Amino acid sequence: MASTSEIIGNRIRALRSAKGWTLEILAERAGVRFETVSRVERGVQEPTLGTLDKLCSTLGVSVRDLLPEDEGSRPSAAEVAEVMAKLNGMTITQFNLAREIITVLAR
């Protein structure tokens, strides 16, 4: 089974190829180093959240479109409550970072 990094990389490569873009074009348009895009596409480097956001914006997709699917499963109420409890115990700085991550993933 392919790793999450490989799945994301394959999906980025497919989207880039469908647009007829080279690695260089995607890297330039996204403002990401060529080497980074190459490593992400090959699945040998996990992209940072910022890099993933830039690539998705440039390719016209959401981060969610690149993530492996879990057959449409949703978190249980208990799982949501567990996350909420963790959010409630965070400092404002930690909370703002968590909110930013959730916002990017929900696009």
C-alpha cells in the first residue's frame, strides 16, 4: 500500500501533468523550490502545510483533494469531543495554530 506522501505526490504529479506543466512551471507559479516539488511528487518528502497550501492553490484544488480517502467515514462524536477537549486546554497561540491547520485542511 502506498504511503500518504506517495499518494499526495502522485496526485500532485497527475494534476500538474493534466495542465501540461513541467516541474519548473509548477514550482515557479507556486513560489516553491523546484527540488521541493520534485521530492514531494516522488513521495520522498512530506510537504509542509505552507508548501501544500501553495501547491494546491496553484493547481486549483483543495488540500482535502490530495489526501487519501477513508471511504467517506466521519469521526465519531466521541472523537470530536476528544479533539474539542484538547483545543479547550490549549494556550491561545496553540489554539490559533490548530485553527489555521484546520482551516487549510477544510478548504
